[in-house]
Amino acid sequence: MLYFGAMKRILPFLSAALLSLAAASAPQLKPQAEVLAAGELKAKVLAGSRGVPPMTPAGQMCRVTRGDEVREYKVFEPADLWRARAEIGSWEDRKGNVQRVARVLSGVPAMDRIDCSQEGIDARLDELEKDFKPTDENLEAWRRAWGPKGTGRFVRLKTGRVYWVEFAFAETVSPAAAQKLLQAFERSVSVSASAASASGRAMKWWETKNAQYAFLTDLDPAKGKKFVADSMKLMTALRKGFEYYVPPKGETAVGKVRVFRRKADYQAYRKATGTVDLQSCGLWDPNRDELLIVAESPEEALATMRHESFHQYLHYATKRGDHAPWFNEGHATFFENVKYNPAKNTIRVIDTGNRAMWVDRDPVRVANAIPRLLELGHDDFSRGDVNLNYVTAWAVCYFLEKGCYAAEEFAPYRGICARYLELMEGGSSPFDATVQAWSLVKGRDVPADFLKFWRAKRKAALGKRL
């Protein structure tokens, strides 16, 4: 009896202690409110969390041919651009709990009423936002369109602006604890006194721009500012080289570059776009118009930028993303190893580096692979002996862009790249453009010409062109 009596007295204290422990282990908000949404407001975010800016919306390239005119443009899902405009960002803590914050600006545009280009959707969103009233009915419609991604609520500011906050929990959290967290967020919200251009400090991401590139990164500003500045300067010099060899057709867009401090964050971002990527340290994503780079190794990051930024440039300069691999990958590898003069901010293409080293090892094998390379589409290029494909693509473009200027006997090769681009601009398929462009040297023994250049005229090519 004494045992059971003691237990009856102890149990309430144990229950209270367990409840207190559970409350302490539940997700918490940071003690202090932080600046969010580029200075738009202040609010508390999850303690021990990392901020991730909203994902860039994906579009699909479409080509329209009317007579001799070929127009290529990108179409979007209206809901994707609506969400991108609404999202402020998300924060994930060490246990995987996620907090998301969004602006409530308008409903989703109807598909049958708009042009599905980005300009058309943006124009329609502007119209909807002017007329939007945050009535209970409109807010409920907004919530349904946003989708059930967690436990959330609307937060109204005195200014009339409405925000949505939600939490998606990776651990077990009681409904009462979730509501307590939402209430704590609501109490913390205020209009920020910061200017609209202030950085979102809770996000830990910052942006810098020049006339040609816009960098978004979570690198530590104190250490990362120099890396970003040096990268932008190098890429500006590379852009001059790109334009020299592949003249743009009209104005080119500002290149978006997202630089990740950690490879794990890059992989998580890629996974969120629907791709499990455990190998690469960067790439050009044409659907989202952004160049992704991991900066854990600055040297590797710069090498990746030199390659992938050409893919980005070619997409903008030609308004086409379906180029033949020999041309696209060949020129990307062509710019991997350049001699950079930071004082003059200029580059010169040289014939050293990994690709040239592989040609040196077995030039006959590379020369004999050229005819096969010219027939490869993108999928076939990425299969089989991928390294040989990249090395051969580099060899082809180095020969066409510099090598064939080393001696007059190679002069017929000098017009191939320009002819290929002309045909692509006219609407030809990559395969047809390749066949017609290479017909300029019909009857020539291409492998033998390349071998002759590599063995006897290589040095003379170094001083030719840029």
C-alpha cells in the first residue's frame, strides 16, 4: 500500500515533468525578430534554422515557325509564377522542421485569359493584385490554391497587408504546440523600419549585380564578397570571349547565378527541382534560367563557372537551347582553360589543360572519333565513353576556332561555326545545321587534317584570334 500510495503522489510530478520536457523539445522561434523579405517586415523564424530563398520557377521552351521566321520563347504555369511572387522564403531547423512565409497578394490567374509567357502572366498578376481584397472568401480561395503544406494561418498587419505562415513538422508536435508556435510568430510580426533594399538577414542570402550577371549566394559576406567580386570580374571577361566567338543575336539577358556555400544545400535544391544529383558541383538549368554553383572549393567553382556559363550565354545569345553537343559542349570545354589577365580583365584561349592532355595521350583515337561525334545527339553524347566525347568536342572546337587559322591549307574549316549558327538561327535542326555546315569541307579527310594540325601546326595556332 505504501508503494502504490507513493506512486500516486509521484505520478503527477512525473507527468508535469514529461510535459515540460516535451514543451522544451518542441520547435521554438528565435528570441529576436529578424528582417525578412528584403526589409519588408520583421518577424521571428525557427531557432537554429537555415533560410532558403524561393525556388526559381521552371518554364518550357517553345518554338513557333511562321514562314521563314522562327521564334523561340518560354512558357510557364501561371500557378508557378504566382507562387514565386508570393513566397518570401522558408527556414529549416536541424530536425527538419520547416517554416514558410508568403505574401497574400492575389488569386491565381486563369489559364484561358492570359498569355503564358512570363511577361503575360506578370501583367495579369499585376491586374489581379490591384483588385484583390482580403475578404474571408478570397483568403480561403488563396489558401486552397496554396495547398496543404503544413499547419498555417493568415496574419494581418495594420497596413492592410496579409501574410501566410505555416509550419511543416518532421517531428511529432501536438496541435496545441503548433498553434502556440503560430501565435508566437503572429505576435512577433511588425512592419520593418528598414528600407526596401535592405537584405533579408534571416535568410542569410545576399545578392549583388553588374550589367551582365546577378549573383545570389549564402556565402559569408566577409569572406565571400571577394570570391563573388572576382567571379563576376572573370565572367565579364569570359563574356567578351563568348561574344567574340559566338556573336549574340540581339541583346542578351542578365545571367542569374546562384552560389551555394555547401554542396549538401545544392543537392537539396536540385532534389527539390525533381533531380537527385550526387555528382555535379554546378550546372546551367535552362528551365529556371539560372547557373548553379557550389563554392566549397573556390578553384573547382571557377572551373565549373567557365564551362557552364558558356551554356548559359549560348542559350541567351541564340535564343535556342537545343544545340548540337559538338558545338555546345565543344565551346564550353574550349573556355574551361583560358589565360586570364586580371589587370586588363581579358582572356586568351590556350591549348593546355585536361582536355589537351588527353588529346596528347592518343591523338589518333581522338581524331578518329570526330566523325562519330558530329552525329551524336545530347542523350547519346552522355552515354558510352563520355570522357572521349568531351575531349573530342574540345579538340573539334579548338581546331575550328583557332587551329584552322594556323595555316592556309585549313582555311575551308574557318566558316563552319558561323554557318552552323546561321542555319540554327534560320530554324534548322541541330542535326541538319551540322550536316550543312560541315559540307563546307566535304571531301576532306577531317581526322587526317586534325592530326596534321595537332602534330605540326599547333604552336602557330596559339597566336591566332582571341
